Amino acid sequence: MPGAEPTGSVERKEARLAWGLALPAVSTILLVALFPLAWTFWESLHLHDLRMPWLERPFIGLANYLEAFGDPRFRGSLLHTVFFAATSVTLELVIGLWLALSLNRAFRGRGLVRAAVLVPWAIPTVVSALLWRFMFEGQTGIVNAALMDAGLLREPVVWFIQPNTAWVPVILADVWKTTPFVALLLLAGLQNIDSSLYEAARIDGASAWRQFRHVTLPLLKPAILVALIFRTLDAFRVFDLIYALTGGGPGTSTEPIALYTFNTLLQNLQFGYGSALSVIVFLVTFGLALVYIRFLGAELLGTRR
Amino acid sequence: MSRRGWWPSVVLGLLVVASAFPLYWALLASFTPEARLFQGPSLLPSDLVLEHYRALFTQRNFWIPIRNSLIVAGSTTAFCVAVGALCAYALARLEFRGKSLLLGFILAVGMFPQISVVSPLYMLLRSLHLINTYPGLVLPYLTFAMPLTVWLLVGFFRQLPAELEEAAMVDGASRLRAFWEVIVPLAVPGLATTAILTFVYSWNEFLFALSFTLGPDRQTVPVAIALFRGMYQVPWGQILAAAVIATLPVTLLVLAFQRRIVQGLTAGAVKG
């Protein structure tokens, strides 16, 4: 704690022990995460193309960043990421909140809820992407068959050849995998709300909507915020799901920024430019986290020890 | 009042069906002959075959990615829990300057995007000749696994009453002995839960495994499955059989420890 300078030798001994215990983990994190991150920044200021070693590795300042902002594929990928994040996170929060509110009163089936929630969450993202690809695949996949049986489609849709329809399985797969988890976080938040508050509200004659608006929502705000932060940051770095589901296609019309960066680095071997894209991904997610914490999370961090 | 009675059950039913259906469908398809996969889907199983599973292990040597995943995820977990537990104990139970800063730093590292360290890690591993090796995967995995382990363990250690080790220390034990002899045995459930979650995250990891391996001999399960797709033909039966196998270990682990895992996952998030 700043300002609480340990004075006694016992405190000083304890502090020394604490740093000694933390050292291995902290130095691991510095070595494998922070040092590489600094290296990415440095690399992004260079022209470094592994396919053209004769160019060596000249320092070019911010030229890679300028190139990125003039690069239509980069701007497209940024747009796809924003679209994906906004759509999937909105759906997940709305459905998750609805699920949590509905299940909060249920006393039976807690174990079943946990199982239904944890299994989609625990399976590899690549696997869930392939499950959804399979369901939407071909003219006679289960989705086309079901929609035609229900009379919603006259003829089968080839989902993966048009940008608009290719987004449908991508968003659904993400919603399927993570909404239960959002519901779980919100459910835990709901269960922390003191039920006497609802009784008091009821005695005051508050309608169900007013109870929700003035009791549930304010008290659930920290849990909603946590879910929002985790989900948005996850959505912004989406990679596995789209790599396995559409490969960014058709063309590059579902390619998110992490996939474009990956292709720049490991397909095209443009390490300088790819590093600049990596830095942009990092700065965007970092900025988002700061914005959330600044505008919504003051009380959240204040109450956490 | 009567509406409340059935409404949660309906929602619960919907949730269970929606969660389970894609898995059920994949399981069913993994036992269906390839020729029938896209011919009029039927919800009920009929003439099931084992050909996809057989092909997986005879033609594709699927046990190699399974072995790779077990080694990589297992080593990552063992290292992180051992080293992370010490750090988490210090953060949960000891008083020192910069503690909340350190905790915030670890959380922040856990949240930053993996893609932002792919290029330096690739060059680092290449210069150490670690591309396409087990250490070349475990090392990058520490970037997300170490913060996760520390964060979860801090939560578990904080739940244990402080009087326990104080009593031991009054009896003359040192901090470290109190930690080793009092806290660790009591924290075994928390350590196990943390280990399971770290294992699941490492088992499922994709971007690093895709970036830092070159061929089938070191690919992990998710990478192997994602690259099954051939040039002209997609072997759906085998892909889904592999999907079932990849899902099985994490699903069983998570279901066996579900109560504790939910506790661990939600404690950090909603305990004010």
C-alpha cells in the first residue's frame, strides 16, 4: 500500500518474504509477456520482411502505422471486428440477463444449469466452430433442412458463399458458446442481492419493472460490467472461431483483425507490418478496458480489496 | 405466484436443449457413415458405424496430437500451479507495498490479446531453436496460464480463515512452514480446481499452437482438427469424431468438478 511504509522489522521481513514468493511468477510473466510486448512495439517501427532478408531491418519510424491506416484490408478487418463484437456481446448480455433472471428463482436443477453452462464453455473454440460449420454446411445440412421443414425457407441457403449469411453461423456459434457463461456470472451477482430489498420495494408498492429498474439493475451493475469487459475484450481478439468456421471468407469478408494480423505475420512473413497491426490490436483492447473502468467501474474497483 | 412455478423450468429446459443439441448432433454424426451425413438428416440414430474413429487412429495417427496436448497442457499446468501458488499466497495473505499494483498488473497481463506477442515469441523461439518443440509451446502458454493461475489461487487462498496460520505461527512455526503445513493441505480443493481450469485453457489453446508448430508431429488436438480439411473434400465424419474426442476430457473434468469450478470462476468476478 502506498503511504503505509512498513516500519517494524516484522513488517519488513514479511514484505521481503512476499516479494521472494512472488518473484518466480512475476519474473516469468515479465519474461514471456511484458518483454515480448515491448519487443512488438520496437519491431513495429522497422521494415522487416522475412521473405526479403536482403532488405535487412531498417528503422522506418511510424511508416507501418501509416500504411495500416491506408490499407483497405486492415480497415475492413477492423470493421468486421467491431461488428462482430457489438452484435455478439449485445446478444450475449441480453439473453444472458434474461436467462439469469429466469433461473434465479429456480431451486431445482442447479446442477443441470451448471452442466448446461459449463460444457459449451469448456469445449475448445475450434471444436464449437466446426460443430456450427457442420450444421450450416451444404444444401442439406440440419439448419437448411429444419428451416425448410418449418416453411421459413423455400430453397436451401448456401451460407458460406455470401458475406451476409456467413456471419450468421459465426455469431450464433459465439452466442451458443459464451451466453451460458454470461448468465452464470449474472446469476451469481443476482444471488448476492439481499432479498429484503425486494420485500421493502414490494411493500412500497413498486411494480416488477420498477423493482428491476431500481433494485436489480443498480446492484447487478458490477457483475454486468465484469461480463461486459470480459466478453468485449474476448470478442475483439476473436481468432479461433473464425479461423475454423469461415477462415475469414468468403474472400476476406469475415476476417477479423487478429486473423489479418496472423496472416500478415505467418503467411506473408511481414514481421514489421504485422507487429504494427499487433500493437494496434493491443492498444484498442487496452483502451476499451480503460474506458469501461473509467465510466462504469469506479465503484467496482473501489469495493474490491 | 403460480407462473413462477413453471417458468424457470421452461427456461431451464430450453437452455439444456440449446446447449446440448450441437453436441448431440456431432456425436450422432460421428457414428454415421460418411455417405449418409448430408442425405436427409434424421434426429434419431440408425445404423451406426465406427469407421470414422477407426480412420482417425489408423490413417491419421490421432494419438499423436492427443499425446502432444497432454504433454503441453500438463507441463504448463504443473509449472503454473507450483510457481503461481507461492505468488498467490503472498498476494492473498501478506502485507507489502505495491501489492494491489502487482495484482492489477497480473490481471492486466491475463487480459491482453495473444496476437500482440506472436511476432516476438516467434522470433525468440526461432533463435532458441524451439519452434516445433514442447518447450516452444509451454513457454508461450505461460503468458496466459500464469496470470490465470495466480488470479484464481488468490481467490481461493483468501477464502481460508486467517486464524489458522496465525495459530500455527503462535506455536512457533515460520510463515513458510505455516503455508506449507496448514494452508496447502486446506487449499487442495482450490489448487485442484485451479489446475483443472489451467489445463482446460491450455488444452483448448489454438493461436500459439498454430503459430509455433510446423507439422503433425508436434501439433496439438485443436490444431490437428482445424487442419483436417482437405483441398477438395472435407472429411466431416472424421472431423466430428475428433471433435468428440477433443471434447471428452475437458467435459468430464469440468462436470466432475462443476460446483467448485463455478465458485472459482464467479468468485473473482462478483465478490465485491
